[in-house]
Amino acid sequence: MKRLFAIALLFAGLAARAQETPTVTARVEPDSIMIGDRFDYVIDVEKDLVQVVEFPVFDPRDGKIELVENCPVDTLERDGRRLKLRKRYRLAAFDEGKYNLCAAQVLYADKNILDTLRSTDSVYLEVATFQIDSTSQSIYDLKAQKNLPFRFREVSGYVKWGVFFLLMLLAAGYALKRYLASRGKGFGDLFKPAPPLPPHVAAIQALEALHNQKLWQNNRHKQYYSGLTDILRTYIAARWGFGAMEMTSDEIIETMRPEELPDKARMDLTAILRDADLVKFAKATPEAEQNEADYLKAYYFVEETKPVEEEAPAEEETPAEPTGDAVGTDIKIGVVLIGDENEGYTYSHILGIQEATKALGISENNIVWKYSIGEDETCYDACVDCVDQGCQIVITNSYGHQSFCRQAAEEYPDVQFVAMTGDTARADGLANFHNAFTGIYEARYVGGVVAGMKLQQLIDEGKVEDKNKNADGKIKIGYVGAYPYAEVVSGYTAFFLGVQSIVPDVAMQVQYTNSWFNITAENEAAKALIADGCIIVSQHADSTGAPAACQEALDAGTTVYCVGYNVDMLKVAPNAALTSPTNVWEVFYEYAFRAVMNGESFDQNWCQGYEADAVTLTPLGESCAPGTQEKVDETIAAIKAGSLHVFDTSKFTVTGDNFELTNTQKCKIECDAEGHVTSAMMVDTDGDWVADSEEGIADGYYHESSYQSAPSFQIRIDGITELN
């Protein structure tokens, strides 16, 4: 569940063993060159897996040293948790002398630490030049030009070839004329200027060119955002025909208001213009994730607003009527979101609400959106503001919103409040306070089946190497998790069991990022898992960082595939991505909104999976193994029929350290002699973070989300290792 036990995790992190500070060394290869020669400036960093370092941007020295090539960072070796990284700059020197290149500097981040690390010694380069002795050479005046008589035989060959080529040119011209005439054209048509590119094509090309300049990567944020907004202004001016280049951001937003735009496109445009103004006028320095996100927003804004090609007129269809038995559409809805459309989890909620309101005939104007609301008093304020604007139902979508949402529910009993992913509604006793979640663990299990089918194909094709196996001979798969919370544990365990249902001999490593959304951390976690030999990588994290790492590795020749989360990852990893488990939030939202519209009550604790079509997979990628779709359909049918239960206790064991960890820190469990769980508690009653009440095992399986809608499965099963 989102943001559960965040405070506990903070204190645990502070108490953990301090990690060694990364070490930095630098050198030049070679250290003595001739003027104009190339040399390499090399920086080596040894660090822990979870530590983050950023190498410096090359700083030119008055034109005396120039950057020839900025080589990518290489991972040289891994020893346990230690990684050795190397950054190489290929340079050239154009002035003689001895240069002090100083000590290498590397930016270092770890938890709350942000520091600059330096190498121990300075690096020196000696540049020499050639010595020329001008005294040993005589200097003479230029000789006068000789006039020679003209001889035809000396040019006769050129004349003959010239005549030949002239005849060939005339023949080609005649043939071209006949060809053009057959198509009703003449020579003049060849010199007509090419028609201008459509505005959206020109904008996409300009965006890609801007992206390739890597401006923000070199701390040129103002130039980057100026270029980004200029491209959008040019596109808007050409697309809608008004002077966007001369307008302020607010004027553009206001002028675009009457235009029919997709909701996401309108939000994207507003966010980009706001971010750009902060950079250009307030000297803000965005994080890498925001820079990349704004580029993607601009790209998709153009894609989503480009003119639609006209199709042949079709027969008139009767407009679809709202589904269900709703009595009216005067409902007003408040939506309080932890992020925005750039964060996969939040975006899936936005889409779910939009689909539900569309199905019920509710106007977009009847939705009050509150984006990027923190898990603090601002959440309560946002809820109250929604009530003040006349909302009959208010939604919050993060676990950390729950207490503030409940506070508002207590003060406004006539308004319905829903804390998505929450877990207290059952015990709170407030009729107008609700919790809701999906059985996403079911879709994660099916996603594991997809991964297992691919893994079996790789085994059959002989593509699983020794590096892909652990000491016990089990094939290594990886998982990028946000936090060690029940929601994540439930999800990665379901995924593992899905893979294991196809390929039994697997072992999974879990790397936590301690963030729900961090592109850099997720990317680095995935790279570390890939470097350790994991051949399949999945995730419970909200960005595209992990799939991007898998695609990069696959392009470089490493066999690795991925299963994402929440959104289709095929645009980011077209060859590496297999599918993504995702929530179909509109199922709940349509159910809840219709109940409010009809003046009816609805569940205080709602959780549905495949049986209600509340979870699904995104489309299967082309890299999926043959027969995958058939196996997916078979698995889903078994889940719906009740013949397959994800957490079937006969399918896993809990022994040794996993038993001790689970029983002392997570939940009270009992196991038989073989390690199969016979009893597991679901609810913590005394606040020690250990579930000690409400039996979860019945009929041979763990009944996930049966007592509360939010996931409660925290059992650490055999075969899965948490790396941090």
C-alpha cells in the first residue's frame, strides 16, 4: 500500500550500518603528448549499489583543451554490493606546456547526504611541440611563370569525353521529359519548392533535435526550456492560427481554453509553460526527472493535438447513452492526487475517473482536480476546498492522505470520502468514509506467467548462460520495488509465483529504491540487477526507469526482458517490454459515482480483481513467447473460476531466516514441518508493525485483501532475497 510505514522506514534507515563513502581516482592516458594529439582523462569511482554519483561536465580551458568525445559511464566490475564505475573523456590539447588538470570532482548523493568528492592527487599533462630550425634552410624568390604553346592533342581526350557526356546528358533529358509527360508533368515541376512540413511533423523533428543537444545535462536549463517553449509556441501558432510567439504563458493558456483538447494535453501544456517560466524568470533548476518529463509532455501534447486525418463518412450513429440507472448528472467530484499525469500510478487514476464520468454522462466541468498534493495538512485543505466547491464525493489516492481525508469526512458527514489504498474504514465507524483498492496481485501473477513463458523460451533456445544462475543453479530474475511495504511484497511475491508456475527453478532478487517515483534510482537499480545476471526484471515503481535500462542492455547485446507496472512500457522498451499489470480504476469509480448519483450507499471496503475486470494486462509485446496469450487467457479463466488462488500455500514455503524475519517483524505465522504456512495474521492491533490478528489462511490459501481492501500479505517466502 502506498506510503505505508514511511516514518518507520526513515528511522530504520538512520539506524542502518553506515555505508562507505565512494572513492574517486583520476589519471590521464598518456600523460605526455605532442601538440594536437588526443588523450584520455579517466575518472574511476568505487561505490555501494544504492549510492548515487554524477560525473562532472567537461570544462574547456580557454580553447587550449577541447573535448573530442564524451564516453558513456562503464561498469567495470562488481564485488558483492560494491560497484566500480569508469568515466572517460577523450580530449585534445592545442598549446604546449604543462597543465594542472586538478583533482577530479564527483557529485555524491546517499539518503540525506549531498556532497562533492575529490580524487586524492591532482592530474598533470605535458604537451610538447616540434622544433623547427629555420637557420639551416635557404629562402628563394618565386620563379616567373613559363608560357607554353597550345597543343590540341593535350586536350583532345577531354574534348572527346566531353562530347560523349553531353550526348548522354541529352539522352537522359529526353528520357526524363517523356517520363514526366506520361504523368502530365514538365521540367518546371522538378523545381517547385517542396510543400512545407505539417506543423506537428516539424514540431516532433524540432523536439527530437532539442533532446539530442543534451542541454539540461550540461546545466543549460534556460536554453533547454526556451527551446522547448519556442517549439510549442511555433506549433500552436501554426496549428490554431494565433500569435503564440508574442504571448505570455497565461495568455496562451487562456487563448487555448475554448479549444477542444484532451484533458491530458491541456494539463501537459500548462505544466510545461509553468515549469519554463520558473526556469527562465525565477532561475529554478529542475531535477533530471522533471526535465525529461517536460520533454515527454511536449512530445505527447503534439501527438495528442495533431489534426486527425479525415475518414470517409460513415453511417450516422445514435450517441451512446450513459450506462446504468443513474438518476442525474449533477454530481460534483473532488479528486486529490499525490502526483500528476507523469506519474504512472496517478495517471491510471486520472484515466479511470475520466472513463467513469464519460460512461455516466458526467461533464468534465463537474470534476475538481487537485494535483501533487502532499501527505500532510495540504491534503485536508484540498479536501475541504472540494467540499466548499460543492463536491458530493471526494477521492484521495495515496495511503498517506488517509488520516487527512478521514478528518474531513468527520467534519462533513453529508459528503462521501474515499481514501484509495487505505485500511482504516472498516474500524472507523464513519458511514461516509470508504477505502478501495484493486486485486492487482492477480494481474501481477499473470504478468509473472508472461515472464515465465519468455524465460522458458530463452531456456529452450539456449540463451540462459551461467551468469544468469545463482550458486544453486536457479535462474536469476530481478524486481525493482519502491518500499518494503505489504503492497510491494504482495505484488512481487505474486509475480514470482507466476514465473515459478512456468519455470520452477528460479530465484528472485529485490532492489528497493525507497521512492514511489524516481527515474534515476529505478534505472540504476535495474542496471545493478542486470549486471548481476538477472534475465527478467519487473517492478513496483511508477516510472519508466527500469524498462529503459532493460532496453538499453538488450540493445547492447545483453539478454534481458521486463514486465512493467501501471502503463504500457512498449514506447520506452519496444523490444524488452513484455507487458504491464495495471489497475482498471474506472470499475470502482463508476460504481461509487453511480451510487452517489442515485443517493445509495456503497461499500466501505471495496476490492475487486479479475472477477470484476478491475485489473488487467497492457497489450503483449512482440517479444513475448509463442503461446503466451493462450496461457494468459487460461490463467485468468482459472482465477475467475476460483480454481487457481495466487497465494496457494502448497506452492511456497517459509523456512530459516525468512520464517524468523516474517514472524518477528512482519506478521505472526505458523508453518508445518515442510515450511508451508498454516496460519498467518492480517491486522496489527498493538501498533508494533507486526500483524497479530485476523486469520488470513483458509481453504489452503492466503485470502489477500479479505479483511481490508489494501494488501496485507507480508510473508517473506523462500526463493526471494531482499538486497537492501
